[in-house]
Amino acid sequence: MALSLPYADPRQLAGKTILMRVDFNLPMQDGQVRDDTRMRVALPGIKELLAERVRLVLLSHLGRPKGQKHADLSLAPVAEHLAGLLGQKVHFAPDVLADGLADAVSGLGGGEVMLAENLRFWPQEEANDDGFARHLAGLADAYINDAFSAAHRAHASIDGLARLLPAYGGPTLRAEITALQTALDTPQRPVVAVVGGAKISSKLAVLDFLTDKVDCLILGGGMANTFLAAGGVDMQASLMEPDLFETARDILTKADARGCHILLPEDGLAATSFGANVPHRAVANAALAENEMVLDIGPASIKAAAAQIQKAATLLWNGPLGAFEYPPFDTATVALARIAAEQTGKGALVSIAGGGDTVAALNHAGVADQLSYMSLAGGAFLEWLEGRELPGIAVLAEPGRG
């Protein structure tokens, strides 16, 4: 899906008042930020704007308060954390509908920043209410969307604002789109995708879309069991979705017609119970005992998958290959992730990963920062892999934006 979007040039916005949609939906614990990765990713773009004496108002959500105010979902502690990273005061707007908000924004000095309270405290945000969007738009001269991970939501701060102000994409949004287009629209071949996770049902559209885009699709996790069982392999007590056997066979048929090789595991690490370091064995799929379940792909399958990754020019990764939270069922994910990192480091591979548990799995493998691009988006990343139009991107692509 080739796109031409207007991207923000901080120099052209110098001295203006800017609304910037960021994703500060950060993990919190006891009123403190537990993981500020998403904030740190957005920091360079924020600093560039502040260096141009912009009066910057940041907009975000936190959690799912469903239109109600919840103290534990307030962005106030996030503002304090941001102040520490920026090394300057971050003003906080506790009520985005307050009469005095416009005066507070206009009172900001050049190079000052304000963070507004969790937009989802107001039901108008998720309803994409025009009046709510117009109220926010009246605060500023222009709008920047730097929250790709929220771009699949047609909310007021994502869609509505972009229709009311000169609108631009921000630097982290640009990096995300560039990475995904590199992998899917203009890739160096061969293109290999690794897709794991528990269930086919959550990734049907992703699998269908990727079989038309990649040369080899490596499957792992519980979803691989469903494909294997659909092909007649008795996977015994392994996690499967019998009601999707026919769907799995259809995907295999489509992939074959499209010239996409689907690589399924031939063996696995099997156990009779689920947990860390439980008794287990490496076993060929056909030799599974009646009470055994496969919790990771096995050594022969790792070797076959590694060979595909080593000859790939582009790699797209979504989802763990086993129950990586419980060693040794992290073996395949760690081994293949390290091979991908090694190939990337050599300059032989463009590697892009993201969605769901992927970030946690690749952090566990110790290579998240060694890939070409690691997406922090969940739902938006998956919807892009499904070939779907994201409202926050589509509105920026409309003629006349920027």
C-alpha cells in the first residue's frame, strides 16, 4: 500500500502552537511508569519541535477507562516522568474541556510543553465527536500524528483533528510506515516471514495477506499444530483449533498457488504439563505420545527455519514460536532471533518485527535492539499486515493535508 504522506518539518512549524498525538499508553505500577520505551522513542521528535520554539501540546490515552475518570489511569505521573527525560517542566492539563484551557495553552512560552489528561476519560474521544475535535483544534495552528500504534482507531485525536487543522505525520510514524513498506511493498528478495502465536483465528487475515507477499512463511506456536493436524498429523494433546482445519488447508492451497512456501515444524519440544523446566523431550511430530503436547518447535525444525532466514534478504517477524515465557520452550524463539540479529548485523538482512508478544519475546532473546526495526505497535501493526486501511494514516493521505 504505497503512500505519500505529509510529514512534519519542525523548521516550518517554528513558533507555532502544535497539537501532537503521541502514544504514552505506558505500563504503570503504583502510580509510576514501569516501562518508558514508547516515550523514549517519541522523545527526539518532541525535542526537535521544542528547539524550534514551538508551543507543544501532547495528546495521549492510557488504558481503557471507557469514558470515565480513573485516578489510576491519569497521565499526571506520565507528565512528571516526561519532565525528567526532557530536563524541563511539563505543564499538565487535568481537564481538556475546561474553560481556561485555551488561555493556559496560549500562555505557554516558545519551547514549552504541555501534556493533556487521558483523552479517553471523555467518551467523545472514542466516539470521534466533531465538537470535541473542534474544541481541541481551536487550541492550535497545526496537528501532528506521531502515534502509529493508535492509528487504527478512528478517534477524535486521530481522525477528527486531522480533518480540522493542517495535519502531518511525525517522525516515529514515518519510521514505522517506511519500515513496513520496505518489508511488504518494495522488499529485497527472498522475503521470509516468521509468524507464531497460539491461534490461527487471531491471525487469519495476516496469514492470507502474507502468503501473497512473501517467499517463505515459517509457522510456529500453537497455530502450527492446527496446520499440521489439518494435514493429517496426530498432534495428540497439543493446542489446536479443530474448527479451523479446513481454513488451514485453504491457506496452504492459496500459498502454493501464490508461490509461497509454508514451512511447518517437523518436530517439537513436548511435555505432558505446562510450566517452566517441566520434564520434556525433543520428538518428531509423528512420534508424540497420547498425553504429550508440543510447546516449542524442535531442533530439526529450528535448523530448517534457520536455513531460510540465513538466505533471506528481508525478514518480517510476528509472534513467538513457542511458550517462550517458560524455558526451555523459548529455545526456538531465542535461537532464530539471534540468527536474524547476526544476519542483520552483517548487513545481509533487513529485519522488521512487531505486534503482540513479539517485542517481549525478542527482548527476552536479547536482540530487540539488533534488528533493523522493532515496532512497538500491537493492533495497528497487525492490521497493516492484514492489508487493512488504518484511519489515522488514511486521513493524512487525503489530498490537501499538511
